[in-house]
Amino acid sequence: MKTLISLLSAMILASCTSMLDNNHFDIESRLKPYVDQFYQDAALRGVRVQHENLLVSETYSLSYKDGAAGKSYHGDIPMVRIASDLIDTGDTLKIQFVVYHELGHALLYRSHMANDDYSIMVPGDYRIADFKNPDRRKELIDELFQ
């Protein structure tokens, strides 16, 4: 019995430490296309972006309807959380906008900009309408990766 408990304890500890290794990269499947596009857009602009130690997931603890579409955390392993109710809308451009905004914090170390700035890094929905216009979307993405 002691051997079984020791074995189970070792397995649990091993699984926990693998979550904190130096090459942890886990992207929620519904967010993967947006994260992949972020990396492609960075590469097209000649910007090298960290491609390891990143966690991106959806969460029910945030609510797009209540004004909290996403959240990012800095640290050894940057984390991005996107509100599940935003993803459930199926509005691909809004989802892309929020993912890019949060990855801007987590990977590009960008801060929020003032509401009158022309940037994805303006908090809230101020630039969503611009992002839905293909020409303006390109300008906003260019600005993000400057």
C-alpha cells in the first residue's frame, strides 16, 4: 500500500512540475487559430515573438457581456484568458481583436493606450469597428508590432 501511495505521489508531483517546465506551450483549441495568426502576422512584419512558455485558454470567470473579454498575466510563463462567452459569439474579428490585445500585453509587453490613440492596445471596444475594416485592421496590426 505504501508503495502504491508513493508511486501515485511521484506521478502527481511529476505532472505538476511538467506544467512549470521551461518550454510549456498550451493553447486552447478554440483559440489556436487566432494565436497562430498572431505569430504569422508578427513574422510577416519581421517581429520575432516568444514561441514557448505561453498558456492561452478560455474561462468562464470573465464575461464579455460584463466588459471583461480577456485578461493577461506576466511571469515566467505568460498566461492569457479569454472570456468563453466572447468565443461563443462566433464573431471571429472580435475574438481576434481581443486575443491580439491580450497577447500584446503578454508577449509584446505593451500597455494600454489612451482612448484616442489608434491602437489595438486601447482598452474596451473603442477600436473594434476599425478592426472590422480590412484596411484599418492592417494598420492596427502594423501598429501593434511596431
